[in-house]
Amino acid sequence: MLDRILDLARIQNKILSFNEVLRKQYFDYLIHEFGALFTFHSNRIEGTNKTLTLNDIRKILNNTYDFKRVKDKDKKKRDK
């Protein structure tokens, strides 16, 4: 546990060494990544979506997912 705390302290010091623009970009990345991971795992826990990958979730949240290319191959699996 102490090792994890020391790792976090090292990461924090590294982030603090970034210039202001890079620091903002990194925190924006962390917020987006947290949102994607939270959404992905929430859907998995609820069982509402077993076909979307983490990368699919990222694309949906970034509005870059191509819904026209979606094929409903796993409809039977989801209806169970």
C-alpha cells in the first residue's frame, strides 16, 4: 500500500513539472478516460450492453462512432 502511495506522489510530482498547457491537456485526457471507463464498466455491471468494447464507448463519447456501420449480429445474445 505504501508503494502505491509513493507511486502516486511520483506521478503527482511529474504532472506538476508539466507546463500549464500540457498539464491542462493531461487533466482533460484523464477526465475523458475516466468517463469512458466509468461508462463501460457501468454498462457491464448492469448487463445492458455486452457487445460494445471500451474503444466503441470512447468513440461514442467523442461523437466519432459510425452508427451506419453497426450490424446487429448479436441481437439474439442481447435479448437473453
